[in-house]
Amino acid sequence: MQKLGAFYFSGTGNTKYVVERLCELLKNDFVVSAHDVCSPDSVEELRRSEIVVIAFPVYGSAPPLPIREFVFSNAQYLKGKRIIVVATQYMFSGDGAASLGRVLKKLGACVTHAEHFRMPNNISDCKIFSIKNGEEICGMLEKTNRKLEKFARKICDGTEFRRGFNSFSRAVGYCSQRALFRKHENEKRSLLKVDESACTGCGACVRACPVKNMSLSGGKAVPLGHCALCYRCVNLCPNKALALFGKAPPEIQYKGVPKQTLK
Ligand SMILES: Cc1cc2nc3c(=O)[nH]c(=O)nc-3n(C[C@H](O)[C@H](O)[C@H](O)COP(=O)(O)O)c2cc1C
Ligand code: SF4
Ligand code: SF4
């Protein structure tokens, strides 16, 4: 059986959930393994994988920075390989998966499958996006699970499927979100705000940040200006002391996929 490696970035667990489900569905047809792109063994695992899944949450109709860095710095291990692109999103992206797919094709990889999966919103400090937790999100997960089953069948039987690889989806993704998001992405990386009156210096954000953007100084959290915008720390801070896009920390944090659905 061919070795299929799934490489993901996941701020708040949605993409990790989707990748783990997909691996479960593919395990009878491939030798599967899943790896966080931020983990030290990911490059060696990529080198050894014959088929590669790249999975990420869509940020402004585009892949997050850690995924772009992983792809560009390891282009030699992607060239000529069969690639499956998986994107998770709350609402829509037009061509979120295809935006990375096009890059992969230019690097000489062969993108055979690409799909978007709806997952709960994790931007918790902006009132225009509502946060759902627990039972409230089970219906959405059921639909995603059914879509994953169909997607896995296409991968196993070799039926190529590429969502969003057309000029209409590309125009929608670019004009509705990507152009604006890309323009402001760099300045957003230093937007993280700490409410010092709420921060107890517990260090949970420092330990959890996938890109080591948090430190402690004088018993308070201090962002270092290279945030990947993943919303992990904003949603896990036990004292709700952090805000990213919003002016103030969230009233309700996103707590990830409910435990009962993780079986
Ligand atoms: C910075 C940022 C930008 C986002 N942009 C979009 C978007 O353009 N379209 C969308 O539908 N969801 C968007 N989302 C929602 C996430 O893509 C979605 O919640 C995703 O499943 C989170 O995955 P994760 O838990 O693996 O990080 C955005 C989230 C963040 C944090
Ligand atoms: S997790 Fe919250 S309380 Fe703990 S150090 Fe970070 S910002 Fe402060
Ligand atoms: S600072 Fe927070 S939002 Fe930014 S990358 Fe780290 S955990 Fe994610």
C-alpha cells in the first residue's frame, strides 16, 4: 500500500478533526499518518510520503502563513507527488483550496483532489461572527462527516475532484476576501492585544502558540509581533485576556469540536 501523509495547520482543532476523520476513512487503502506542519518531524515525514494531503483553515480565502512556509520551503518533496488539498472554513472562500492548489501545481506537484469543509467559526472577538459550542455544532459536523465520506471515496477510487479550480471561484475568492486580507495580513500579525488587568501570567498562551509568538514579562503575556492569526490563545486563555481582530477579548470563546464527536 502507498504511504499517504496528511500535513495540517490547525489553530483551534477544526482542521485537525477533519484530517483525523479523513485518515480514518482512508486507512484501509493507504498507510496513513497525520502530522502538524509545526512539529519537528513533519519535513522528514513529507519526504517519505508518496501521496500528500495538505490541510488548513482558510484565512481570507487563502492558506495561513505556516502552510505557505511549509510548502515553499519543502517544494522539493512535493514535486511530482499526488496532492490532496483540504480546506476548512466557516462560511465560504470561493477558491480557498484552489489558491494553494495553483501554487502546488506551479511547484510541479499534481493536485488530484481539493475540497472545502464547513466547520465552526473560531473568530470569537468580533460580534458579527457568532460562536457556537457543544451540541449546537453537531448538525454542522454531521454534514461535514458525510462530505468527508464522499471525498474519501473519490480519493480511493481515483476519481479526480478539484473544488474551486475555475475562474469564477477564483474571482469570487480574490475580490471578496483575498485581495484585502493579503494587503493587511502583515499588520494584523502584530494586532494581538493583552488586557493586563485580566492576565495572571499563567503562561498557557506561551505554551500553546504554534509559532512561539507569546512570551512572559513582568508576570504578563507579551506578544512578539509574528502572530499567525490562528486564534488558539484568544480561545484558550482562562482569563479571557486576549483579543486579536476585535477591540476587546471575547465574551464567549470557541472551545473546539465537542468531545463526544471525537470518537
Ligand atoms: C484569521 C482568520 C480568517 C478566517 N477567514 C475565513 C474566511 O475567509 N472564510 C471562512 O469561511 N472562514 C474563515 N475563517 C474561519 C476558519 O477558517 C474556520 O473556523 C476554520 O475551520 C478554523 O480551523 P482551525 O480550528 O483548524 O484553526 C477565518 C478564521 C480566522 C482565524
Ligand atoms: S493565557 Fe491568558 S492569563 Fe495566561 S498568560 Fe496568556 S494572556 Fe495571561
Ligand atoms: S499568538 Fe495566539 S493567535 Fe497568534 S499564532 Fe500564537 S496562538 Fe495563534
